[in-house]
Amino acid sequence: MPRAPSSPLPRVRKICLSLPETTERLSHGAPSFFIRGKIGFVNYMDNHPDDSRLALWCASPPGMRDGLVRAKPEHYFVPPYVGVRGWIGVRLDRGIDWDDVERVIREAYLAVAPKKIAAAFLDR
């Protein structure tokens, strides 16, 4: 019997929680990651809202999202609800390179982190 693929959530969790002052909690029923418990930067979405995608919805610095969506629409998309705020969707169910996933998560963190936290992170 074939083995079911393992969930990418533990890997996403490890990346997100390795960033300074981050926490995880459910938000709108999805595992979500926050800076100082308040500032959301990544949501883990499994078929939400009934879109058949396993994806991350991530904060994004200006200009990054549109370039990635144009260049690699098989991996990146404009997510519902938060897309109007410039967030990017990252498909985890289409063989995306994990270095790219980690880069998008780090950019999400830096896009919304308070200046002192971002500066400390970049200086380490």
C-alpha cells in the first residue's frame, strides 16, 4: 500500500518559528504565524476556501508578488481575502523548491516586522 505523503506543516513551522519573536496559533481555523503574537506573516492553508490547494498565504514586500506570479504561476498566486493587501500565495502541492519557500517566508517576516526586530534579524 503506498504511503501517504507527509504534511509540509512541520517544515513550514520550523522555518517560521526559527525567526525572532514568532509564535503560532490558529487563525480562521488555519495554522498561522505571528510576530510578537500580533502581526501575522504566514498562514498555512489546506483547501481553504475549498480551492483544492495546499498553500501558504504570506505577507509580501511591494513588487515581489506580481513578479513571482507572472514568472511562475504554477507555484505562486494572488490569494483571496489578503491578496488586496499585497500578500502572495505559495503552492506547496506542486513540487516547489524549499529554498524558494524559505525565501518567501523570510521576506514575509521582513515585510511586516517592526523595524528594530527586522534590523536585528538582518544583522545576525
